Amino acid sequence: MSENKVSKEELLHIAKLADLNLKEEETEKYLENLQEILNFADVINNADVSNLDITIGAYENKNVFRKDEVKEFGNLDALLQNAPEKEQNMFKIPKVIN
């Protein structure tokens, strides 16, 4: 793993591109954080993946669609027994659109 140090000039350039106004006392902390991020990215980029299956993590399920059909409910009285209000064998609900 090769560790490239981020220079203060590079940090200030990145901060300018990101429209960040860094104070002088903040630059050292930002340099440390950016260096840690880049070191971690380097570890990830150099991880050995030669023995992994190419489809690892692939989700093979897909949507299963059915035809949209109207079906009569067998016991309409049982269905409507819990309705607070009913009208013409349907649930009656408050009007929601004026």
C-alpha cells in the first residue's frame, strides 16, 4: 500500500472547489481527515477479490406480475360488518375532495 500525503495546497484547492471557507486553524484537522479517507480508499482499492464469485451480492429475484382481475368477494355481509357506515353494499367514507 502506497501512502500519498495530501499537501496543504491540495487541501486548499479542494476546499475552494467545494466552496468551503477554511480557517487557518482548521486546515490541520481537515488534512488529517482527508488523509484517513484516502488511506481507507487505498485499502479498499487493494483488497484481494480474486477468489470472489463475480455475481456475489446479485439479487436474482424479480417482480412477478399477475393479471389485474375483478373478483367477487364471497361473503359481502361479513366484509361490511366492520364498516362504520355503508351504503349500497359499499363502505361509505367522508368526502375528501371539494
